[in-house]
Amino acid sequence: MLRPGYHGSLSWNCGGEPAGTIRFEMHDFGIQLIYKYRSAGEDEWRDVNEIIPFAYTDQHLGGRRRWFQCKSCSRLCAVLYGGTRYRCRKCWNLAYQSQHNDAPSRALAKAQKLRRRLGGSEDMDDFFPEKPKGMHWRTYNGLRTRMEALDERADNLGWARLERLLNH
């Protein structure tokens, strides 16, 4: 889809109702976005026809990687986020979902991710997963040590929070 001359449109729904459409056309130098938007509380639609430029970085093993270049801050990004304009996550001040979690939840989520990586359950009360075939013992033991440290951190942070709540 990223080859010059390719064009098309994307549409989406919200609650089963049409919510938006955007047309796009690929060029050598960037992607052209054509759409309309309406700010909250406004009746009038505004037309947008802008080109998001491409930027390139060299890869270690040869070749080049293509990025979008944010029109507001010139940051290279793989994903643009829409609104009145399509910009990078920093310009829209967007946070990752995990950044909304408290410290104990983040530590627990990391420990659960390690258990999933080893083919096990996310349930911290289950036995730790056995070493997957083909994985080096050194790698397995390192992941287990890291998971145990994260689990302990989540427990300690959780207990500290509970203690603070009980003392106030």
C-alpha cells in the first residue's frame, strides 16, 4: 500500500453509525490525507488536505526504513494519531495504557508477561512454567529471577499502599 500512486479510502463506525472517512494517496515524498473534521460543539465541517512527509533511516544490515515525519514536531514515527490533524503521540500528549497503571500493577503486568513468554499462565499462584524446549538454561534462569523480583516488587508496593491507606 505504500507504493507511489496507490490511493484509497478508509471508513469507520461508532456504535454502528458511520463516524468518519479519510482518503489517502501515496507519493514518493509522503502520504496525502484528505478528510473533513468538525470540532465538538460546532456545526461547520472543515476540509483538510495535507501531506505527511516521509523520512528514512539506514538499517544496520543494509536498506532503509521509511517513517512518517510529524508535521508539528518533525519526530519520526511509525503511527500517526488522528483528530483535527494527524500527528505523533507526543504532539497529542497520548500515554501508553500501562502509564495509567499504578506501580504495583505495572510490576505485576511485567511479571505476567514473562510467564506468558515462557508459555505459562498469568496466574502468579500457578507453578512457574517449565523451561521451553530449545531455551538456554541461562536465559530461563534469568527470566525466572527477573519475574520473581517483579512479583516481589508488586507485593511490596501493594503492601506499602495498603499501609498508607490504613494509616490515614
